Amino acid sequence: DGKRELNLSSFGDWSTKRKADRIDEMIDRIANRSMPLPSYTLVHRDAKFTDAQIKQLNDWLEALRDKVAPE
């Protein structure tokens, strides 16, 4: 289901707007702690992100967004 929802193999084929939108969605989901999914972290407790990891991921995603979809 995850690959159907977000298949990064086709990322290069997406429009600039779609790339930026999907990256923004990733940032929001990570910051709101809705990713990784609670059902996944229930079994894999070490998969939960720390505040530092969330910041690092979001900083990287913001940089990626700025590179692939500059304003």
C-alpha cells in the first residue's frame, strides 16, 4: 500500500508542483508524528523518530524541495 501511495521510483517524472506538494506532505506527516504509522511502531518500537531525527529529516526534505522545486 505504501508504494502505491508514494512511489519515489517515479519522482523524476512528476511535475515540479507535484514534487513540492509531496515533499511538503512528507514534512507535515513526520512533524505531526503520523509517520511512521502507529501500527508499525507498535511492533517496531525503535522506529519512532526522536525530536532531533525529525528536525534532521525535515531540514533535508526542505532542502530537497528547494532544489527540485525552487520558488
